[in-house]
Amino acid sequence: MPAHPDQVTSDVVLALHASPTQGSFVVTGAGSRYLSWLLGEAGSSGTVLDAQIPYAGHALNDYLGHQPEQNVSEATAIEMAEEAYWKALRLDALAHPDSIGERQIIGVACTATIATNRVKRGEHRAHIALRTASGAAASAVWLQKGPRDRSGEEEIVSRAMLIATAQAAGVENKIQLDLSADDRYEEPHPVAGNPLTRVSSGDVPYLFIDGQGDIATSTTGSIVAVAGSFNPMHRGHREMVEVAGRITGKTAVFEISVTNVDKPQLSASHLDARIAQMRRQSPILITRAPTFEEKADLVPGTTFVIGYDTAVRVVDAKYYDGTVEAALNGIRETGCDFLVAGRLDNGSFRSVADLKIPHGYESLFDVISEEEFRFDGSSTELRDGRSG
């Protein structure tokens, strides 16, 4: 079979490049021809953010961060696609800080064992997986040993990858797999939903992503949480979480709510895109609690790190159905408090001393001194291209 794509294959690749889909692609064992097809047509930069071939076993281990139980399996393909997805989101956020989450991002992976210069004891097979904002899908192909050489088996695996990618991107394709009665093909099918949407749907009150990217439904020990929308994340956020952890001695995390008092609920793609900026850098708490009173009920004993502008809203009666005092009482009863970082406000640097805190609640608000932390930029300025 020819290595160059036929017209049908070329048409599908060009349609992919014309679609809004962008992603990160990773293959091992087979699938290099698929990458060649993607990169060989004009417009590939509109689709391919990153492509990798961790071919050696230790290279795959390094890509995943551990040694998989079996290199060629559906589970490993799904894990590879997961890594590719988060990498693509990070790359997209770096390129488009003004519109995080606006593009259709995918992670595509294949792990395979096909014909080579020695006889293999196991089956010739390929497992393919894709990760999108809605979740993961998988497909697979098992090939009869003998009738085809390596190039012939590579062609089929690459075509199967293109079929799965086109389906995920919503691109029509008429690609056929040249399979015999002794081959077996498992069409792309959903295998897992997006785990983070469990918070959006209300299935769980919150999720905690640790520094390794693993997801749990509880926290361990007291935390200090830098709350924000991270649209986009900036240097000030990273410095703030570092300083807060040092000051309090608690585990420092970022906290993001899928709902906000002044804004619509975050979609799955927007939530994933914001999480990708900090995943595996610091732990992350995901809630659907728009107010600090609700956050405090979820994670008692937490210190919430906020900027002066947010602190002003915390003590503003218009953000509460009841009184400010009642809300602060509730927060105090959970053992939570605030650590406030100063900010420029109308040309003046303002902090805790400038807040109108109701009498008797001053101890709830501690200060990060200007010497310990000051950042005069903002996410808004980053979106406008005015800050770093």
C-alpha cells in the first residue's frame, strides 16, 4: 500500500485542517504515517499544536510519568490521550490568553504492536483513544499475522486513527479499512465522561486535584486557597499561592468555582482550559460555590487568599441576601478566614486597613504585606495584551 495518502484520505485531512479542532498527538508502535498525513497537507498548523512519538519503552514511561501495566492496551491509549489533551490545552492557553477555552481541543493517541523484522508472539493490534471536553473515546484494530508487511499494517492503523479523529472533530469521512474476515475492528465509542463535570452537574460538592493530577473527592489537612477565575492565569497568581503557603504553613491550592455571582456557569471546555494552566503545578480545588460563605461550608478550616478588590466585595452587603455580619459569622463558625493581598485602586495601593470591615470581625482578615507580595497586573490586562 502506498505511504502517500489517496484522494479520500487527503480530503479528510484537509477538512480537519479547515475545522476548528486543534490538538496534541502522540503515537507509539504505529501511527507515524497518520502524523505524516496531518503534517503533509497545507494548513496543518491549524490542527497540530504538538506531536510526539515516545517510541522506546522508557520514553513512553517518561511521557506518562510512570510505567503502564501494559504498553499496548486500551487503558494505556486512554492515558496517553489524557496527557495529550491537557498538553494541548496548556499550549492553547499560552497562544490565546485572551480567549481561553474558545477552541475545540483534542488529545489523540495510539499505542500499537505491528509487523517488524522478527516474529512477535502476541497479536498485531493497535489501540486508539481520543480525549475531548466531553470525555474519552476509544477504538481498536486487530490484524491477522502474515498477509501484510509492516507498511501495510501501518496504513490500516493510520487510517483507523484518521477515522477516529474525523469523528471526534465532526468531519465527514469516507475512509475504508481494507480488512479481511480474520481481522477485527472496534469502532470509536465513548469510554469515559469528563470527570470534572461531576462538580458542574452537582454529583459531588467539590473535587480536589493533587499536584500529580490525580482527582479526589476530599482534601487532606487544612488548606490555604487562592480563589480566582484564572482567565488567564498570571505570574501574580503563582507568586500569591507560594507566599500564602509559606505564611500559613498550610497546603497551598488554587480554587476555582464553576459558578460565579456575576457570570454564567463555566462550560466543560472553559473549565478544563483554566485548570490546564495550573494542573501538576499546584493542587486545585474545584467547587460550584460562588460565595465564600458556601466555600467555607464545603472546606472548613480553609484560609482564603484574596486580593483587595475581592475583599471589598466580601464585606459589601449587596452580595448577600442577609447581612454581611451573618455571612461572616457563618464563615467564622467553619474555622475559615481570609488572607488579603493589597492592590492598586484608583492609583493608590490599598489593603486590609482600607476595608470597611464590620466591628468584631477584624480578626477574620489578615494581611499579606506589600513587602511579601505585590503584583499590579491583572487577568483583564493580560487578555488585552497589556501585562505579563
